[in-house]
Amino acid sequence: MIILRIAYRNLWRNKRRTQLTMIAMVFACSLLVFSLGYYDGILWNLINNATEKENGHITIARPGYVDAPSINSNFLPEAFFDEIGKEPINNIKGYCSRVTTFALLSSGPESKSQTQPSEIMGIDPVAESKLSKLADCVVEGSFIKGNEREIVLGRGLARRLKAKPGDEIILVSNGADGSIASEILILAGIIDTGEELRDSSLAIMNIREVQQLFVLGENVHSLRIFLEDPLSAKEVAKRLQKRTKSFEVTPWHSIFPQISSVLGIWFGMQLFTMAIYYAALAMITFNTMYMAFLERMHEFGVMRAIGLSRLKLSLLILFESFIIAGISGLIGITIGTAANYLLYYHPIDLSHWFDNLSWGGSFIKIQLFCVPGWSTTMMPFLAILVLGILVAAFPAFRLLRLKPVEALREA
Amino acid sequence: MYKFLLAFFIVVTSTTGAAEPSQVQAVSSLTQELSAKELVTKIETQYQGKTSHGRTKMLIKTRHWQRTLEMESWSEGRDKFLTRILAPSKERGTCTLKVDDNIWNYLPRIDRMIKIPSSLMGESWMGSHLTNDDLVKENKIDQLYKLAIIASSTERITIEGIPLPQAAVVWGKIIYVVDPQKLIPIYIDYFDEEGVKVRTINFSEPALIDQRWIPKVMRIIPLEKPEEFTEMQYIEIEFDVSLSDGLFSLKSLRNR
Amino acid sequence: MNTVELKNTSRHYQSGSLVVKAVDQVDLHLKKGDFAVLAGPSGSGKSTLLNLIGGLDRPTDGEVYIDNELLNDKSDEQLSRERLEKIGFIFQAYNLIPVLTAYENVQFIMQIRGIPEKEHREKIMPLLKELGLEGLEDRKPPELSGGQQQRVAVARAIVLEPAIILADEPTANLDSETAVNLLQIMKQLNEEKNVTFLFSSHDPMVIEIAERVISMRDGKITRDERK
Ligand SMILES: Nc1ncnc2c1ncn2[C@@H]1O[C@H](COP(=O)(O)OP(=O)(O)OP(=O)(O)O)[C@@H](O)[C@H]1O
Ligand SMILES: [Mg+2]
């Protein structure tokens, strides 16, 4: 289409002005993509510091288990996979099997031993090392390595039991069949999850041993799904839930409502940032575009005189702006996304300079970490196209009402 | 669970061996004039043999499983009590010792003893519907509650018990129904602080042993899970047996 | 049959309390094949008259016909269409779209007219050749001389064979040799293709070439003579 060709050629007419406009647009767009990616990075940090430590992004359990855990609400992992089909979603990093139950732990010589109730969490050390950050929370000794009769205690619980790594820990409880379960364990390490209350009751063991001790066979109490993108947990959970009635699929949102409540604000903040960036950009580009527009009045008059309809003439100016915005937008999101990818794979740690922030049971690591995302890329791109049209809307409107005779009189 | 168990043992021990027939008669005729507290004390103390030795079956039924334990037990007075699991074989040798307000468990599989700290007295005993607390407090109703007769007939007397301020009791109220003729409990209802009935213990199958009535069966029903219960039944019991020295000691737990 | 017919046509401007009669009660007939010049001093109303004939401006009074069609009743969009199909415009300067080549400038009008792409070249190339623009077709206006630019404008005006070509002082920015040269080319087209031309000028050398001289003064035609 000739109008498009003219529009495109016009961009190179006043190269410097077009370049300046484009630099402004590219700058704003790439910075915006980067900023939104950075916001998401903070959000991911916030979410994953809470979820990936232990909980995972999605919990699969028998209905009601999450609210009222019971040793008897167990299932064979295969039963779930049979129902759902394995690997239904491509952004799944993996699954962790968990068994959770209660037991009395005691330590020290019999005459003055300490006894404490505790929540026993049976974990698969191989899966956990790949997915959760539990092992990173060990502050003394080591995590479960797969040796016999290992136990890891929360810091508070270890303190109450007056136990150090290497000490014997006695476990007493009732198995899933009501039978008495007892075992002598060796304290492998002490863990600090950052939640004092939890650390005062948490004990971690190898899931195989817990299953044996508590007569659970191969059954587990929950499967924890770890996702690449924590923000997708809700949709994924919804999709999974649609395919099963015998399991309850719980995204992290309902387990960490405080963090979930940030999501709405976050999106608002992103929109607000976008509005500010682009409002500034609109003011700059409108000016240069309008100047260029005024200079070309005579030319518009000629085009009208030789028979170009006013609608097509308006389109011309819209196209010009749209093309500048489109090209700048493409370059902008490319740069912004490249920066986001770079910082996604190689985050820069800033904790030497700043203290970490604590929020809602999680803490925000101070680091330059960005998450490239479809929406945080496309939103700025689409918005800059809209901006391109809006900036040209006034000139285009003027062209609709242009009187050729008057335009021609302009030298 | 422990509470009921102990209560049951005490009831069993006292009815079977402690009292003379003439005493029974005397007590029966006296009940009308007795105060509630005297009545309960009478029932409870007359069940006290000096010592006892017996065998019991405990049936635990929950939504998910059901199991039967067979136990041998010894008691001395109100405050000393020892029980040892005979069956199933997996748990054979598991012991519970109560001396005064303290409870120890012995686990033969790992050859270790564990003292139940006061904070865990509310935990289930051996997976049953009894708690450790029940073992300690069940036989002290007359000391822990302010008792009052709220209804009475020749067949049954209904006593209401409100915990005394200084008593660390988990219940808000109990209703203790006794048979004044046989001098045995019929049932006890337990209410929480809000006045909601949360547990019932039924006593049944009274048998005349050594000229005393004793209920052979005791069933504990937690009302929030009415399909569940723990039932205890005695198989045999003897009273005023001579018990070896140091039976109620930590050492004997391991040596048994 | 008249290609252009003005009946008692006026174009008055109201500026404050003053009425400027740029064109005042003009009657004019142009026949097919006319090669006419509008002569007159500055401010006499030549441009205004051309704009009225081309449908760029509307008369305040009287009627304008092109090919016996009354322009007065037509909407802006229809006038656009009319200009595209029946009228070729050539202005004093800056006639061309600066970002398009000579060829594309001519092509532009064919494209907006919706003529199939394959017909463009065979029509444009001979025309450019005829106008002495051979080899310059890929140059953009800034790379062409004033005379060359005006010849491209002539090519664009003529390529769709309009009923009339209106040229408002097409030679004003050219030296007299180039001006005469351009006029001769236009004259040649007029003779060969029987294209009707109406152009304005106050250059006697240009007026000399015209076959019909229409003189204007103060918005009125004072003389109209054929040679
Ligand atoms: N928009 C306008 N408002 C008021 N007066 C106008 C307007 N346009 C033209 N005029 C007046 O109309 C008259 C005719 O103008 P026009 O441009 O037609 O003259 P011209 O013959 O083309 O002159 P020139 O040879 O200088 O181009 C002039 O007096 C001019 O001042
Ligand atoms: Mg003029």
C-alpha cells in the first residue's frame, strides 16, 4: 500500500528527529520491560522464598488434608498420576513426595531426658535437593543424606531437646494402623527455616523410614509440585483440579494469603509504572511529531489537491507514528527482554550493600534479578503501539478537517 | 486414654477384692443420707484394694483402623500403677508406669524409657481414646470437683461435678451417674468449657465378684467422632496380692 | 461541449468588515483542447479562480461545472474523487512528495486511483521519456532540478488523462529558458494528446506561448482573446 510506503519513507526524511524520537521510545520501552521484569523478579523472590523453601507451589493431597492433616489421609503417588496423566504441564520442575505426622521426640539421658512433641516430615532427599531449599536452611550438621535413621531438627526444637548433631533422638508415636512406633534416630543436622514457630516443632526424616515406621507402605500424604513460574500456580492448580475429584489441588496462594494479596497490588504497580513512563514519553514524542507535522502542511495540501482522500491522509500520519512506535517497541522489548534474560540466569547479588527485607513470612533478597515474561513484554509493546496512535491522533484529526487551499498557502 | 484405663482398673480392683459384704450393705443403706462428695469418695475408696493384679483387653476402634491390645497390670493404692502389653507381639513388653502424677513409657523395641512431660499429658495413650491425663486424674474425682446431687432415685443418683478452681482439669463439668444399689458408676458425661458434651464413658455388664458389683466393661466414646470408641474389658483380676519390692520403679520397667 | 464552465461565479472573502472579492461574477468557458493562460497582476484572483475550477475551494456564489457536472453540490470526498479522476494539478513549487522517486511520484496517483500495478510501468516510462526525464526516474525530488521537478509534476498531472490540467504559475520558480521549455512541452502534450490546459502566469514570455489569453483584474475577467 502506497500510504504505508510513504509513511515508512517519511521516517527517514528527517533522520535525526526520527532517531531522537525512536531513542526516546526505545529507551522508555526497554526500561519499562526491564522494570516490569524486575518487579516480577522481586515478586518471584518473595514468593519463592516462601514457597520453595518447603511448601512448593502446588500441594496435592486427599480432600481436607491441607486444612486438617491426618496420618490416615494418605495415597499412593501412582494413584494421582494414573488419574491425571504424568507431566501434564510443561512448566513443572518436579514433584516432592511428603509424609507428615506427629511424634514425641526425646533426647538426653533417661533420668533427665527432654521430651517434645514434633511434626515429623518425611522427605525424599534426592527430590528435595533438586527442588526445595530445605537443605540450604541447615545451620549445623548436615541435611538428610539417605543414611540410616537420620533426623534433622528445627533449631527451636533442637534447643528444647538440648540436642546436638550426633546425639540420639528417641521417637515415639502411633502408626497409621494405631500400632506403637518407636525408633532411635541420630541427629544429622539442625535447620533454620526462618519461621521460629515452625522450627520449634519441625523434624525431618527420610520418607522411606517414616513410611516404614508409621506403617504407611508406599503411601504419601502430599505431593508438592514445584513450577518454573510461581505465578502460574493458580491456573495449573485449576487445570489439575478439573481432572480429579479424589484429590485436592491447592496452589500456594491459599497457603500464603499474605503474599497472594500482594499480587493484585503488584499488577497495579506495574500498570502505574507503565503509565508514568509512557506519559513522559508521550509528551516528548508528541512534541517532535507535531512539529514535523506542521512543517509538512504544504505537502499535505498537494496530496489532497491531486486527489488523496482525507481519510487516507489521516491514515498516513497514523501509520508513520505507528511504525515508529512499532519499530522502537520491537527494539525496546528486545533490549529489555535481553536484559531480563541476562539477569534471570545471572542475577547480581546486592546484599553486600543492602539489608534483606522481611515481609509476610518471607524475605526479599536484595538482588538484581529479573524475570522475562510474556505479559511484561507484550504489555509495554502493545501500550507503545497505542501510544503511537494516541500521539498521532491529534494531527490525524487535524488532517481530517484540513482545508487544502489553506494548506497549500503554507510555504 | 490412660485416664479411662486407670479408672477402669481402679473400679475393677476395688469391686472385686476390697470390701466385705456387710460393709456393702451398710454403704447401700447410707447412700440416701450421704452427700455427693461422700458418695463418690465411698464408691472410689471402697474399690481400692491395697494391691491388685489383673489382665485386660482393650479394643480401640477408629475410623481408619481397629485393634485389640491385651495387657497385664498391677496397682497399689490410688497412686501406683503399672501396665504391660502382652499382645500383639509387635508391641509386647511395652509398659506404662504411673507413680503419683508422673507417667513413664517403656519401649522394648528400642529399649528406651520416656517420661511424659506435663505439657503432653493431653496426648493419647497407646493410640486409644484415653489421654495420659485421664490416667492421672480419673481416680481423683472427689478431690478435683465440687460435687452435688442433682437427681436421685432408688436406681440412680445423678451427681454434677464442677472443677474446683485450683484443679487443673480440662473439663468444664461432669455428670456422674451412679447406681446406689450396686454402688457402681453407670455413666459419666464430660462437658467442655462451653458446656458442650464431648465425651461419655459407659459402664456395663455389672458382675458380682467377691460379693461386690463391678462393671466388667467400660466404653469411652468421643462425641465429636461418635463412630469411634475404646472399650476395656477385664479378663481376670486378683486383689491384695503381694507385689515384689520396687515393682513400681523405672528399673522394673526394663527388667520385665 | 465545455470542459469547464463558470456561471456568474464569485469567491468573496470576509475579513473583518471588509469584503475581498478575490473572484467576482466570472463567466468562463473552456473547450476541450484549449491551451489557455490566466494573466493578471498579483492579487487579481488567478489562484482563487484555479482553485474554484479544481474543486479545492468552493464559490460563495455562482456555479462551477466540469464536464457538465456541477461541483457545487458535491461533498468533500466527492470533490477529492473528482480531482483524482478529472483534474491534474501543478503548483508553483514543491509539487512532489519528497520521499518518493520521480517514478513513484507519478505512480502515486495511479495507485490511489487503484489502477493495477502491472499497467503502471508501461504508462509511466514512455511519458517520462517524452518529458525528457529518461534515466531520472529513480531520483527523489531533492536530487532533481526545479525544471525537472516541474516536469515530473506535469507527468503526474497528465498520466491519468484528466479532463483538464490546472497549473498555478508552474514556471514562477524557473529561469526563463527553463520556463519556456516547460511550456513547450506542455504545448506539445496539448497538441498531441488534446489535453486541456489552464495555467496562470504573469511572465510575458509564457503568456506568449498560450493560444488563449484570459486577463484578470480585481477578480474579474477583463479580456479573453484567442490568437
Ligand atoms: N484566505 C483569504 N482571505 C482573505 N483574502 C484572500 C484570501 N485568499 C486570497 N485572498 C485575497 O484574494 C485576492 C486574490 O488572491 P489570489 O491569490 O487569487 O491572487 P493571485 O492573482 O493568484 O495573485 P498572485 O499572482 O500574487 O499569486 C487577493 O487580494 C488576496 O489578498
Ligand atoms: Mg496566485
